[in-house]
Amino acid sequence: MQQACSDMTQSESAYYTNIALQAARRAARQVIEQAHKDNTPIPVWKNGRVEYCLPPSDLIDQSG
């Protein structure tokens, strides 16, 4: 049976939060790399709204 969130200790919660953060970063890196390859803009929250921008190449160099 799955544990309810309230049954987790703080260290267990931090552990699973860290795993989720790592997965989100990997996914974002893959999206940026693919957008760069395809020359496709990605949505970015800027100035209180969504803007579509091409990922700068310095993001690709940092992520690898």
C-alpha cells in the first residue's frame, strides 16, 4: 500500500523531492537540446507572460 504524504518523514520527502528535481532538469535539458537541433522556439515565462524564444547556444554547452 502506498504511503500518504503526511506519513513521510522530512528526510524521505527531501529525498523524493530531489529525485523529482533531477528528473525535471533532465527533461528540460532534453527539450532545450532538441529545440536547438530543430531550431524551434521554446516557451519561456518573461515579464509576466509566455514568450517563445530560441534557446541560446550557451545553454547547450552548460547542459552537456
